[in-house]
Amino acid sequence: MSIERVSIFRGTCRFFAVIFVAAFFIICISLWTVSSPQSILDSFRSADMIHSVKLSLLTSTITTLIVMLSALLIAYSLSEDSFRGKSIVKTVLDIPIALPEILIGIMLLIFLGNTPLNYMMDGLGIQIVFTDLGVICAQFFVSLPYTVRICYSTFCNIDRRLKFVSRSLGYTEFETFRNIMIPLSRDGILAATIITFSRCIGCFGAVLIVAGGTYQKTDTLPISLYLNLSYGNVEMAVASGIFLMIISFITIFFLEKMGAYGNEFSGYR
């Protein structure tokens, strides 16, 4: 009787899983039906689309590397240190998760435009606002809180006795972090990388405010979709959306396969 109940429950779960996966698949495929295949292919080969794809991949890759390095250090510090006000620090780091991207962009624009930092950067000949650096800056502050949260949870779930054993054997804090914490956090770091890159690729509101969404200059794929839709160029907007889906699917699928291979290699099934 209990086996039959388990089977019914599992069948119900599978039914809902199939329904929702099919719904998402149909929604994604519907984007391909807006324009003819030839129009979409022509949009793919256009100079505007190639520029947007290159800019999105370049800025997202750079931002992901910077975010991962920063998040690992921040998360490790929070997981190891206990101090008064730690909950406040964690709350401040998590605030951007609850804020609209446009508001994050506005705050960054104010900070970069009316502070001594702006004058210092100008003196060095570095301009962030309305440039590619602005794209990276916006992507960084939007995606960092998600990455820190994942890495922090990953570090907290590691058995602390392993670290104590490593330190008792004479390894330094950095050697323990590199040889113990990082390998044991591989799955969490991989998940953080996936989410970070996906957030960077899809970042829109903050990039639009900070980088300006200038045509053929700072128009990432989400910005290109918005601009072309505003101009009434449906084919280019659809092509931008399809490119976003393709890049996101390939990235997540590739990294998921890497994670599955890593688990199999490690003996986990």
C-alpha cells in the first residue's frame, strides 16, 4: 500500500514537472514564430547584432571573473568571522536582491557622478558612465549579492573539523582555503558561476541607466532588444531575444554537464 502511495505521489510530481517544462518550452519556441526564419538569420548576421553579442559575452565574462573572486573572499570572511553587526553586514549585501535594477542603476549613477571618486577617475583618464566600464560596473553590483549568498551557504556547509585538521598539520589559512575549502565547494562555486554569468547576460535596467544604452557602443543584447523594439524593428528585437536564450541555454547546459561529470568522477551518483 505504501509503495502504491509513493508511486502515485511520484507520478503526480512527474505530471506537474512535464506540464511546466512543456509550458516553458512552448513559450520559448513561440519567439521563433514571430518572424520568418530568413529574417531572423539576416538579423543574426547584421553588424549591429554581432556587436551586441560580442559586447555581452565580453562584459559578462569579465564581470563574472571579478564577481567570483570578490564573492569568494567576502563569503569566506563572513563564514569564518563572528562579530557584532554581522547580520547588518549581510543585510546590506543582500539589499540589491530586493531592489529593482533601475534603482540600482540610479544609485550607481549618482555615486559615480557626484562624488570624489568621479573626479579621481577623471584625473586618471578613466570614464565609467556611458562606457563599457559602466556596463561591467552595473553587472557587478547586480550580480554580486546572489553570488555572495551562494558561496556563503556553501562555505557554511563544509565540516569545520576539516579546516581544523588542516591547520593542525601546519598549513596556513590561505593553503587551507585553496586546498580544502575550494575543492569541497566546487559544486557551489559552479552554481554561483552559472547564476552570475546568467545575471550578467540578462542585466538590463542598471546597464541602461549607467551605460546609457548607446547604439553600437553600449548596447548589450537586452539593451539591443529594448532599443529595436522601441524603434519598431521587430526582427532585430526577436533576434536579440533568441540570442539571449541560445547563449543562456548553452552556458547553463555546458556548466551543468561539467558539474555532472565532476560528481561522477568524484564517486557521487
